[in-house]
Amino acid sequence: MTRGRHGGTILLLTIVAITALAVVALAEESEATWSGEPLPPWGGDWFISQDTVYTDETIRLNGNIYIMPPYTLSLDGCTVIFNCSYPGEHGISPWWGSILYINDTDANEGVVRSNTSSERWWF
């Protein structure tokens, strides 16, 4: 049985396309980085008790963020989404002497929002 004139070319192009997609998927996953305080389990507050940096990450919280002094939380190109059931349920509380940075990166904007447009978070 013969493949025909273009059978080998189509197979080769398919393999190249699949390989390229795999490389892009791996590159996108490796862009998100963090150091410092790990995210809390779903449903908990996030207490920053050491200098913490998250980069190009989507962070979903069902609680508040408390930044303890003298520590810094830097959210670079991150999207923070608070799961709010009512206005003002969750928010960010940088305590006196702590520092919060929300920065844009080349890849992403720094965004803080609630899970719906009708529910608000506090700062």
C-alpha cells in the first residue's frame, strides 16, 4: 500500500505542529513564578509573614490578604480574584509598616477584582 505523493509531507507537518504546540504550552506554564508565602488552601485568609513575590499568576481567594509588618507583597502582572458573596466580604489589608506592590509586566497587567461585577472587595 502506498501513501501517495503528499502522505509523508502531511505526516511530518502534523508532527511539527504538535511539537510546536507542546513547546508553547510548556513556555506559558513556566512564566508564572512565586517566592515567599504559599497561597492558602481555598477558603482561608492569606497571611504574608515573609517577603513574597508572585509574577504573572492568577490568584483566586475565598478570604482576605493580610500583609504583616515589616514584610512586602509584590504582585507583578498578577490577577487577584476575590470570591465574594456580598459587597466587602474580602479584601487586602496591608498593616502599618508593610508594603504592597501591584505592578504590570510586559505580559500581564496587575489586576485586583471580585468574581462578579456586582460584588466589591475592600482595601
